[in-house]
Amino acid sequence: MRWPDSFVVATLWLAAVMLPPIPFKTLDSGIGADVERPREVVVRTAAEWKQLCAEYAHGRPCPSVDLAKSTVIGIFLGTRPSAAYAVEIAGIERAGDSLVVTWREHTPAPDEMAAQMITTPYLLATIDRFDGAIRFVRAKRQ
């Protein structure tokens, strides 16, 4: 029996839409990354992790990561003028053979009180080992 092409296309589309989001775990986050320019990173090797740790942690101990089982993804917002800024991962989804990491920057509300100091917000997360392409998309503010 041969299925009609429209049925096959609809089934493939439904399967793509129904894929569950990719789970992730926050590895480290804060407002003092020592990374002054906005940046998105993917870390897959011990050498890459060592270099990133030297850049962002500036002497602080880095979290332990098993890079044989995990991939690290990170978002660095760069320099911000107060402690009210933060970054979050809104979700990670499959897009064909790649992943799309959607992230959002939280900014202070007009009436929000926050320490006025230079900060460098960041978020590092781990996902199960993934060797394909990873793309970052900034979500609109809420």
C-alpha cells in the first residue's frame, strides 16, 4: 500500500512539531563573568572548556563537566549597568539535524530598584552530548 504524498508530508510535519524540547541543566550563572562583549558559546572539548573557564571565571573554580557525555552551551550578555540584568534559556529544540537554543535577556522594569554597578551576566548549561550544529536565537522581551 502506498500512502498519498500529502499524508506523508503531514505525518513528517507532525512528527517534527511533536518532538519534545531538549532537556538542559544550568551549570553556572551570575552577573560576574569577566566577559565584556556579548557572546554565545558551544563547548565540546576539554581544551575549549579550559579556555572558556580562564576567560569567564577569572581565577574562580569552574564547575566540573564530563564532556564525553555533555555539551556546554553558554550565553554571555556583555557589560550591563546594573545588577538587575540576567539571561535565561527559554528552550532548546531540534531543527532537523541541528539544535536551536532560544534565550532571553531580562532587563529591569522602569520602577525596579537595583544596585548600580557594572555587571557581566551569563548562563552556562549542559545538554546531552550533541555533535551537530547549534544555533542561538534571542527571544523577544516579555
